[in-house]
Amino acid sequence: MKKAAILIDSSFGIKDGQYPDVYVAPMEIIETKEGKATSYLDDVEIFNEQICEKISQGIDIKTSQPVIGNVMKILDKLTTEYEMVYALPITSTISGTYNTWVSLAKDYKNVHVYDQTMVGRLAEWTIIDLVAKNKKGELNDKTIAEYLKFTKLNRAGVLIVPDAAQLKKGGRVSNFKSVLIKLFGLKLIITLDQHGLLFKNKGLKVNDTIEKAKQELSKVIPLASKTIKRFVIFCNSETDAKFNIPEYVNVIKTMYPKVKIEYVVLPSVITAHVGPNYVVFGADLE
């Protein structure tokens, strides 16, 4: 038997088989159109561009946990091929997937579930580091627990959105706050850290909004006193009169001129909650 496998869900933005010994259970995307609900496996039957298009058309899009039956099939296979299976689902602060997987793990003696705090590329960094440990034969309960404890204090992201309508549909913001943001042309600033999605501030102009976002990020990780190890900007290709995405990206770049920046889009299941227009930047500290 191989020593260790890692099981994640599609909130990491990783393809199944992209990394050795890493397996992906797709979450569900649920489209409701003319009263009819249709479910798709995320990043298998439906993809980011399609979700953005559907949201732009006013189609109701929501997400759900990975199908329990699919997760059980994966675990049945992995537990016969590996000595240990380490499962890291989407953070429990924004989904019930963690609790579901903890319940499922009780039926397997060699499955351990961990609650990590990130999504997308911020979560993919975790997999990159754990895969490296696995190659060295260093992946175990102790090393994973120590690693996650450190990243909870040294990794975070901040999200800027011009329209809270999609967040309102998912119950993330109140109707009053959504209307207020749209009425005054404000940009909502949301942090993602070990405590989940927290609605922190609002900005109007580009520089003002970015500066406030940086301040909020600095409150949750020690940006000023540590070296940035990795830095990412999440943005899509859409630009409209309300939210000039390249302008926001350029301001962020000038704030971190010596930092190597990665550029990616949010995973589909996150786009389904925030909508097609967004800018996110996140840092991983040494």
C-alpha cells in the first residue's frame, strides 16, 4: 500500500490528478431556472465561465457540498490503496462539508479530517506544501496540525466586490447592506482568514478602497513585520463601467513592487457566491 493520500473538494481550484496522491471530490453547483433545479458537478460538468455567464443572465446559482455517495466511493477506493487518507475540505466557517466528512470518517480507521481555512490558490498553497512533505515521507498528523496552525496566523485574503447582490442571494449580506452598496457605488471589503468571511469595510474610489483593504488584511496577518512568501491576485477578465478590474489590479501591483504576484480566477463554487466581478488579493508569510 502507498503511504498517504490527500482528499480535498473543488473549492481549492485543483483538478483531480493535478498533484500526486491528491484527489478531488467535486462540489455541486445548482442552477434554478423557471422553477426547475439542475445540479452539476463543479469543474466536471460546469465551469467558471459558464457560471459567470449564468449569473450575468440573472439565473439563480447556488452551491452544495460534494455528493456524499461520491465521497464514500472515493474513500472506499483510497482506504484500500493507502495506509492513511488525510481529508481537507472547504473551511467549516463557510460550509458544512467539514462536519459531513468528519461523520463519514468514523466509518474508516485510516481517514483523518482537518479544518483548513482558505479557498482557491490560497488553499492550493497548502496542497503544494503538503505534497512536498508527502514526497519526503513526512506527512503525518503532527506535521499537518503544525502546518495548519502556522498558516491560520500567517495567510489571509481580502475580497473587493462592487455588487453584493450575489452575496445577498446566498445569505452572506443583508438586503439593506446590498442596496446601500449599490446606491452609493461603494465597494464591499471582505477578509478571509481563520474566522471565515468577515465584512469589514466599504470604499468608493480605487486607491481608497485598496488602501482600506490592505489595512484590513494587515489586521489579520502581520504584513508589516514579516516577509511575504507568496502573493496572489484573483480576478477575472470582465471589465465594466462600475468596476474597472485592471485599474484595481494595477494599484495593488504598485503597492507591492518587489513581490512576485500570481494571477488566477476564483474557483467556481466561490464565484457562485460573490458574482463575476471581483478582485481578491492574498498573502502567505514566511
